[in-house]
Amino acid sequence: MSQNRPRFGMTRREFGALGATAGAIVALDWSLPRLARAAGDVKASDLIPGKVPEMIVHNAKLGVMETPLELLRQHRVTPKEIMFNRLHFPISGERSWTASLEPVERPDWTITFDGLVSRIRRVTVADLEKMGTTEVETVVQCAGNGRAFFAAKAKCPGSQWQHGGMANVTFEGVPLKQLIEELNPGLGAQVRYITVNGADDPPTPKGADFEKSYRIDDPALDHAILAIRMNGEPIPACHGGPVRLLIPGFYGNMNVKYVTRVLFAAAQSPTVFQSRAYRVPLQPVEPGQMKISDFTITNSEPTYAFRIKSVIFAPLASDSVKAGKVTISGVAFNDGQAPITLVEVSTDGGRSWRAAAIEKPKSPFAWYHWSLEAELTAGTHTLVAKATDAWGRSQPLDGTVMWNPKGYEWNGADHVTVTVT
Amino acid sequence: MLHALLLVSALFLSVGIPARAAEIELPAGNGRDLVYGKCRTCHDLQYLVDSAGIDEATWDGLLDDMEGYGCEFTADQRERLLAYLATYLGPTPPPAEVSAATAAAEVDGETLFRDQCASCHQEDGRGVEGDFPPLDGNPDLFTDRMFPVYVLLFGLEGEIDVLGKTYTGIMPSFGHLSDVEIATLVRYIRNAWSNRARYTPALELSGDDVRAAREKPLNPTAVHVYRAQQVATSRP
């Protein structure tokens, strides 16, 4: 999709560098980001200018980072400056794109609808702008969010995400189903899957392209949008602008960035990103029982819908807590298919529980805020939170029962140990 | 003289910014350099550090996974990668002193190239469009005697045009290689493929040259600026 590859960013720096005079070069000193590379040393703000330096960096080369809960809890709608980021590949020849937080304005960006269709259709971002858009407040969450907690049973390889690989943001765009209807490409009777691909490319010739397939009759697709705005502005480059598929209630890897193609197919994509990566076994497994590379499309499921989850935002272990009345608060969310009806909180490690007050969000896909006032005495307390929805789906008290080789979909009841003085 | 001035300005540029890109360092041991040469094509080494402690079967499965994602290695390379990962990033790594003692040097240019360079620049030296520039026929290898050494020691970050095409991949530092290995590698690349025709004795490098270059306060961005100056002066 070479027409979708604009010159982007960096031009000032390149121009300055080519000035080749001492003056120009000294002036350049101010625009030299992204030097450090090591964990601990590296600042998110150097990797993606505009991100706050307090972000926890998991992979400097790809700008993978999560949000400390101390920051995440400060906002109802997560600002882009503190939003977690996960990237698989840069856009070939456009590395600076995926390292930028700037909104992408590309009215000519084209998305092709093809595959088992009678008529290949193309739409541009300008076309999408003219269609009826809807806005949804929704949780976005990396499938690996919480992977670090599985290590209590056995460490799972990969970035050790804690709780900060999630955000609550608004996305606005054209509903996918409505768009397909309007485009009327004439779907073949054999169509079972939609496969969505973006402009990012693997950096090696034999590399697998990142794309995702969804069952065309999955009810979650009824809420899917081809998003062109996030938090009210064109989608920031590193978050998938100018167009990102957003399926509310699905894990982040399903929300394909830089969308260039929507393919209608009889089978799901053969790429390893569909067939081996981002999958969980159909049956629970113990460590050592299943090799990490043994995933197939029949023995496992893609990380589609969020498992129900609650996260304690306050108090955190880093907070100083005074004995007496303490407000315990946090968020809870699920796949949006059924409302969350109960959040139970324990202040004694799970021996006794009380129901927290729940605040219903604007959208079933956004996170619910909950809070509970408790009397805490001086000493150490383990706070636990557990959400349940109207379908009876809840969280395991010990999240490691859901251990899986790649460490996805952590949803154990959240435990926070605080020292009260 | 002009070149010397420009180098001075490039060095001046790096005052006040970290002198070296802070690379993640893995424990020394047989196969570590190969890990550096293969794994950094797509991601940095934090992925490995974060995974440290998993057992051999899991590392073995991860190598299969990575092959699926596009990492290429020979059977021999795979064995060396697994031996390193399972030993030094496994559940019971040896103490650091022992690790250092068993580190072995590789000095054969072709092996060094295959282990360290080919993942990105490809066995045939033609690179990958958009990401990794070709080494075969790349004029950057010949505009300045020391430039390729700087690139290897400090890395290079920033957009470059080579033979009319744009590349934006990040070249990490290969400063983990010994002075002699870097001199050998540069000599090998300058004599490989069509490059051989352009090689002159004036380009000859020794380990001492590399050792001296290590002292320069360069980083990937400063090397990029240095290159821009080279291009501006040598190819009007």
C-alpha cells in the first residue's frame, strides 16, 4: 500500500543535520530524542515524544510501555500522554510514524475491502468522515496485561506487564457492519471470517505479517468501528492512526492499527499472528504441559473477549495510608456483553467480603468505577477486589489457575498489600 | 582538514547527551554475541531479560515461535542460541565470573557476518527495503575509513538514503564485539560481493584503530549526523 506511506515526521531533524554547519548542528542538540536504550535508563518521553517519562518501558526499540496505576487512576478518560503502547512492527521506511504521538490527518488514506466479494471496494478516511460516525468510551487492554502475576506459578516469557497495559478512552468511527452494508461488496456465500491488516510490516523477508481474523457472525463485531478519532482528535500515530479497527470488549491485539485492508474469507488468516500467537488453550494447562510453540487453530482460541476483571486503584502499595476510615476504590470491566453487577472487596486477604458501590459507566464497554469505605487499623492489610457480572462470570481468587503458556488474559482477583500507619 | 572539523562538530554535538546509547547487556558466555546478532532485528534485549528464568523447553519453544515470526537461523545457530539462553537466562544461571571466563571470541569474518549482520542486512548483503540498507555496493563503506567502525561501535539511528532508497531501521551498537572482531568484520564486508572492487589498502584497519575509536563520545544519533556530514562533503 505504497500510496498510504506518507513522508512523516523527522524532516526538521534531517534538514538540520544536512545543514552541516557547526551552528545548525549545535541547534540540533534540542531535537535529539531517543538515545537511551536500556531498561531503567530509558524514558518513555524519549521513545515517543509526548509520553510522560514515568511510563514503565517494556521494550525501548518498539516503544512498548505501560502506565503506572498512580497515573492511570487520575483520569476518567485516559489521556494519550499516559496511554500504554504496544507495537509489533514499525511501518517499513517510516519508523518515526510508530514513535509519534501526533494525530494523523490523512484524508487520502485508503482501505480496501476485498476477498470473496463480487465488487472490490475502497474507502478513504475522507469518505469515513462523511459517513455517520459513532463514539464509544471503551477499555482497551493488552492481552498480556497482568502477565507478571502468572510468575507466582511459573514465569511466562515476554514483557512482564503488571496492571498498566490498559486504558479507558473514547474512539469514534464508522460502525464496521454498517460500512460493509453501505459499500455492498457482495459477500460470497462461503465467507466465514473477516481478516484485517494494517500498514505495518515485519522487518525480515520471511517475517509474518500482523493481521487478525474474526468470525463474521461474532456478535462483538456488531459494536466494531473503523475508528478515525481517539479522545476527540485524529488517532495519534503510535496508537494506530489514521484508521484503527476497534472492537470494544476485545483484547488490544484485535484492534488492528493503520488499517489498509479488510478481507472477506472462508478461513482465518494463516499468519502465525492468528494461528500461534495471542492464543490461550481451550483447556487449562499446567506449566510444562504444553509447549509455547504448540498452539494450533484447533487446540486454542484467539485472545478475543476480555475476561471480567477488577483493579484496585486506591490505596496502592505506594500510598501512605492512615489508620481509620479509608476509601478503597478501583475499576472493573468485562467484554461489555453483560453488566457488572457486583464488586466485592476484602480487607483481610479474602476471609470476609463487602459489596462496593458501583458507578455505571456511560458505555457498557467503559470501565465501571467502584468504591467502598472501610475501617483500617494500623498494620499490614491485604486488600482484594473481585467483580461479577449479570451472567455470573467472576474472577478466580487465585488468578494463576488460569495460567497459560504465553501468559495472556490475567484476571485474578486483585490483591494489594498496604501498610497502614 | 574539513573532515576533521566536521568530526569535531559531531563530537561537540554529543556533549550534554549520553555518550553511548545505554544498551542492555546480557551475561557474557558462549553464544551471547549470536543472541545480540539475531534477536535485536525485531525487538530489544529487554524481552530476553524479562523472560529470564524460564526453562530450556520454553526457550526452545520460543525459538520456534521466533522462527515463525521471521527470525532466520541455521541448525547450528539455533543450537548455539538455545545453549546460551537455557544456560545464562535459564532457571539456574552460572555465577557471573564463570560466565565471563567461558566467553569465546570469534574472529572469522564470514562467521561474524552471518552471526551478527545477516539477520538484518541479509546473507547476500542486499538489506531489506525501507528498514535495513544494503551492504553490497553501499558507498558509506568507502567514504570514510572509520565510519563503518563508528556505526558498529555506537549504532546509527535516523533516516538515511542509500543508493536512492530510504531506510529507517535502527542500527544498534555492536560494541560487544572485540576490537579485532570489529576490524575483521569491517574488512570482510568491504571485500564481500561487489565491494571487493573498491577496496584499497588505505582502508585497512587494526584492532588498535577500533580501540581508539571506542573512546569517542558518539551515540547512534551523533553517528547519523556524522554520516550526513560525510555524505554532504563527499557526494556533492
